[in-house]
Amino acid sequence: MQNLLDKGKFCACLIFCFLLLPNLISPSIADESSVVIVGDIMFGSELGQLMDREGSTAPFAGVLPILKNADITFGTFEGVISTRGEPAKDKKVVFRSKPSSARGLANSGFDVVSIATPHILDYGDEGFIDTLEYLSWYGVKYVGAGMNLQEARMPVIISAKDTKVGFISYYRGSQFDRLFFASENKLGPALPIYEELSSDILKAKAESDIVVVSIHWGARVEGPEITDRQKLYAQKAIDSGADIVIGQKLNTLQGFEIYKGKPIFYSLGDFIYGTYAKQSAYGYILRLILSEKKLKKLEIIPVSISDAKTGSYLPTMINGQSAEDALKMLEELSKEFNTKIDIKDDIGIIYID
């Protein structure tokens, strides 16, 4: 009976999106492919209960057609997926999700997730290893962390039709805490070394047509302002051959720029956060439109992630004035770069030369 209810909700969501928001579902040209990118995902205990009650895709029900219809879907997963391990003693806040979370990511269309985050070792080596195993079990690839430094820095290459897309991910935390990061004989996330960014990106570029670089900047310390350090690393990545840089900063939405014709999103902010702190009413889905093995267009699809009327913090499609307000807010956050967003049918459009 529960399966029937889950299928009914999924079908209802599909019907709603196809009838009311047809232009949001997929690219309209047959020879195009798409890569969908979202921000931070963390399933707290409440979302775990929701998934147990209503099915593994329930947190994504409001945006499911967009996630599942992309050729590749990518996000950043915060915390670990495990039932084992002891919480880190030096942390006030630790994140752990149920094993069913990996199934939820897979069933919602996620092909690859970055796990290069400050919370990937919240439950020690056991929690870390379980996270890799559960993601692998459900066919979700991971990037940005591994059992050693070589694995942590290794790109993940996935095909979007005839275009190969390479993903590289890093966590740019405190370099003074080197014991947290992966090394030759230690598991953990990859620390981006400024002098080595170019070689990592060139290796990925040799195997792929499009390179996506994801950098997690850590906790919200300096506030929403984009720092010189962020600009230094992000622009270095583009200079080295990356086609787009996606930044993340815990619970923080920041602006974006078009640097040398390539997009840099300094922090895409929250997408689903199980212990939600209301930093922003809006989240954003990025859809990269690829053609002739190049990035041709960037679509910015705004979503509500904080509904004051319902109390919901799950991503939900918005349109009309709400969509325009969300896109204008992102444009305002990007004013130091003079970034302009064309708005058409509730979507922000950036054409890439």
C-alpha cells in the first residue's frame, strides 16, 4: 500500500510539472544534453523519518522531474551515511544520515555527489567507509574524498550522451589541520593545493570534454561576502581549464561571476538541509546545456527552500513574481561582478561564448 502511495505522489508531481512548468523539465533540442547541479544536501533525523514514511524520494518530490530528467545530476552531500562510529569529540555539530539516504539519492536521479566537506569525518573512519560503501552499493559515484590522497583527487568521468563530463572536488578547510585531509596512507577529503590545481584539472581535461570543479570553503566564518581566497582559487581553476566552478559554504548563498567566459558560483547555498537554519528563502538548480561537446548555456532554476506559510524547507518549484524575486536576489548578490541574468519563463539564462 505504501508503495502505491509513493507512486501516486510521484505521478502527481510529474503531471504538475508537465502541465504547468513544461519548459523547466528538459532542454528542447534533441542533440543537447544537460547536467543538473544543486547545492548542499543533508538529511537530518526529521527527513529520515519522512523517507521512512513516504518513500526514499520524498524530500525531492517538489523538484524530482528536473533531477531525474537530466543526463547527469550532481550535488554536495554533507555528513556521513552510516550507523557506526563515534561522533567527533572536537565538534559541536555532527551530521549522520540513515543508509536509506543513499537509496534516496539514487532514486532521485543523482549520479555523483561531492563528499569533500567538513562533515565527512564526523563519525570517524567507520562512518567514512560506510558512506563510500552505501553510495557505491546504490550506484551513486562520489568525488573529492577517498581511502587515500590519490583516490580523493581522482576525477569522476560520466557521459552525457556523447559529451564526457569530468568532476573534481575539494574541501578548502584549515591547512593547519592537515590530519583531517587525505594523504598517501590516510583516508579523508582532498585539500586543494594551489600549485597543483592545474595538474589535477589538466588530467581531468585529458579524459573529458567538460570539467566541473567543486570547492567547499568550509563553515560560514567571514559571512556572506566573497573572500579574496575564494576568488584566487576559483579563478585559478578556470585559468587551468575548468569550464565551471561550483563553490559551497555551509548555509551560505553567495553571488556568481562570468570569468573569462566561464561561470563561477562562489556558494550555491543549501538545497535540502535537515537541520535547517533560515539563511535564505531560495535555492537554485543549475542546468548546464551542452552541445557539440561544449557548454553553450546555463539555466538558473529558482526554488523555494523556506516557506513561511507552510514551514516547509524542502525544495519546491516557484514561478511568476516569486521566481523573478529569487533571480533578482541572486543578481544583487553578484553585483560586484556586474553579473546580469536574463529571465525567461521563470528561468535565469546565461549564454556562454
